[in-house]
Amino acid sequence: MGRIFEKRKHKMFARYAKMAKAFTRIGKEIAIAVRQGGPDPHYNPKLRQVIQNAKGLNMPKDRVDAAIKRATSKDMKDYEEITYEGYAPFGVAIMVECATDNSTRTVANIRMHFNREEGSLGTSGSVGFMFERRGLFKFSAEGKNIEDLELELIDFGLIEIWEEDGFIYLYCNFEDFGAMTKVLEDRSIEIINSELTRVPLTLTEVTEEQEHKIQVLIDRLEDDEDVQSVFHNMK
């Protein structure tokens, strides 16, 4: 009975830690969006997008409002968005998107994570060509016909659309992300999550043992306070 309780407690703490990390990431995205386009989501599409994502993560509204208020303060940290590229063990390419107020600290930490797990931090452009930037959207499939949506959205940069577990997901061209957001909003489609992502053009096959070793590096990177997203081409 004690072991079952400890296992449940461990899962609960892991869930809370993951949620806390997600809220921290959203907070940084809010700060960056407000600095770039102001605190009013009606006139700031990027902030509107981040608020939508916060809602999709069940982030309390008062925390979102507090983050927006903090972002307008003169004492608010000025975050810089930086992308690092490198290789995990066994030739798996990795891209790490960060938001930091201290790039010297961040690059030192990212290099340490790669080195400790037998990877290597590369230079700009060393693996970026292996990924394609796309917009990714998620919304409820209820009451929607995926074939009709495909026909409606093909002229607005749609690349791929599919349904999974009661939700519709779609990829669009990177440069059409803003236009796709507006098209979905104009059709009164409530976006649960939208983001700019990186899709690998080729995948690297690994064994189960190798996958575990690579995942340790990915987990270390994702746990870093300055890291927003991690992308890889592991199959």
C-alpha cells in the first residue's frame, strides 16, 4: 500500500512540475509578446495567440492577467529569443528554442547539457536545414467536417490536416501562420493551441536503448528554466 501511495505521489509531483514549467513558458511568451506589440490582445495578435494557448493549458485567468501586468512594468526582464543547434548521441539532430535574460548563462547551461549526455552543441545552421518551420493549430473536431475544412483552408497555406482523439490538427506554411490564425478566428473556430513548430525532414532510426539515452538529454534540456521548446529528428 505504501509503495502504491509513493508511486501516486511521484506522479502527482511530476504532473505539477510539468504544469509549472508550462506556466513559466507561457509567462515568458506573454512578456515577449507585450514588449513587441503592447498589452491589448485586440491589437496584438501574438499576445492573443499566447492567451489562447494559456487557456488551452488551463492556466488561471488571474495568472494570465498578472503576467500581462508584470510585462508592462519597467522592472520586467527583457527576454531574448535564441535558438541553439546540436547533436544528441547517435547522430540525432536537436534544436533548442530559448527565452533568456542572460544569454551567457543560457549557452553555458545548454552546452553543459549536451556534453554531460555525450552530445555536442553545434553552430548556427549546423542542423537547422534538417527541419522545416510550420504553423501548428489544434481545435475541437465537434461539429466540423474535416473535408470541408481542407477545401476552405487550402488557399491559406494549409499543408496537412488530420483528426485525432476528438481534435483537429493542421499544419500550415510558416509564412502563413498569421493568415491562418485570422481565417480560423473569422470562422469562429476556437483555437485550443497554436504555435510555430519545427518538423524534421528526415528521421534518424535508433534502438530502444539508444532512444532512452537520447531522451535523457531531451529531458535535461526541457527542464532547463531558459528552454521553451526542444525539437529532434529521432524516429
